[in-house]
Amino acid sequence: MTGKTALSRAQVEDRVLGVLKWLVIAFLAVITLLPFYYMLLLSLKPVDALLLDPGSLWLSAKDLTVSTYQDVMRSTDAGGQGFTRFLLNSALVSLGTVLLTLAAAVPGAYAVSRLKFFGHRQVSALFLAVYLFPATLLAVPLFVIFARMGLSSSLVGLAVVYVAQTVPVSVYMLKNYLVTIPYSIEEAAALDGCSRLQTVRKVILPLALPSLMATGLYVFMIAWNEFLFALLFLAADPDKWTVSLGLAQLSNGIEVPKTVLMAGSVVLTIPVVFLFFAAERLLTEGLTSGADKS
């Protein structure tokens, strides 16, 4: 009787937890996807349909329009909002930030995770201590320094500022992954005649590819969505604005319809969503599985 009671209790718990799991998933999906769906719906609505029924969650085919996206992407010389240039500027800054950050973070993370030196256990804490200082505290000194260097209205200067912000957390993220790679793999590479640099390039980096992708995507999202330093450095030159500045311009515009604002928000969001799904396999795949054959 006890065995049957325990078995039935386990079955009940499994069923209850199974139902709760799907309820939680459905709840998270609704609160995540519903705002994006409504934003996408508003961006495809004509203004008159929005004024007639702003709370509608359905759009008929006859009311669907892409003129808002045409207005957003058209250059300012042609009467549009110029988001094509903003997207290009943001892409250049974000990709440059990712490349420079990884170039600096990979050797730093490898040194912290593999090399033995005085204070190597405290280095990670020192890296994260950078984030104890708010961005607003660093904004003015950085602007003065870069203005004297002639980089205050430059996309290159903005990328350098982003690199300074993202390198500490990138080193910390990569270090936590590199310590999971067995030493025996590096020892085997050394026995095969590889130098330390060759070991890092041919062995460590391929195994750390999921972590590199996750870190790169995180850095890209920071650079893509950042607003404060972009406003501080690029406000005087609209031709160099990033997409976050362009969206802020739309939100502050009195004569800009909300449908155009929603279209700009969708344009800002889509690249990050696309990159996440494109890199999903590498983000979830454990490339070190089975690598240590000892």
C-alpha cells in the first residue's frame, strides 16, 4: 500500500509540475511577445485606423500598410527619417566594438584563467569593480578627453568608449568558460609541438566558440542599444547618429505619428532578434563535450 501511495503521489507531482511548467512558459511568452506584437501591429496600421480603434489587436489585410517603414528608412533629403544611415552607423559601431572587445578580452581571459601570477584570484573582482562607477560619472571626463583628441564627434571614438565599458565583463564571462576546458587538452597540444599561442588559436578558441558567440552577442546588444554616450558624442552631427538617437528623435517629434515611431522601434529591435536566432545553435551547443578522452 505504501509503495502504491508513493507511486501515485509521484505521478500527481509529475502531472502538476508538468501543467505548471507549461503555464509558466505560456505566461512568459505572453508578456514577452504581446508587447512586440502590438508594436509590430501599430507599425503596420494607417494613422486613421489607429485613431478609430487604438486598442484593436487585429489588422485586416485591406488596412495593412508598409508606408511607415518607407518613411522611416527614406533619407532625410527625401523627406524621410533617415534610419538607413542610422542603421549603418550603429552596425559599424557595434561590430567594431565586438571585434575590438573580443581581441582584448580573449588574451585577458586566458591569462586570468590559465596563468599563475600574483593577485590572479583578485583580478576578476577588480574587473567587475569598474561597474561600481555609474556611466554618468564617467561621461563628462571621457567627453573632455576625447574632445581634446579630436574624437568627440567620431564613430571611432564612440566605439572606443564602448570597448572600455565592455572589456571587463567580457573578460569575466570568457574566464568562467575557459576554466572549464581541461588542462589535459592543452598538454596534449604541447606534446604535439604547439606553442602557447598556437594552442590558444587552434585548440582553445574553437572549443570556446559558444562563449565567444554569447559574449559577442552581449557586447553587440550593449553597443546597439546604448544611448547616453551616443547622445553625448554624436548629438552635434546628425549624419553620424546611431539608431537609438534616431529613435529618440522620433519619440520627441510632435508631428511624428505613433505608427512611424513604432516602425522605428521594430527596425531597432529586429537585428538583435535575428542575430540571437542565427547564433542560437552555437549559444546552446557544448563543443567541449567529449573533448577530453583521458
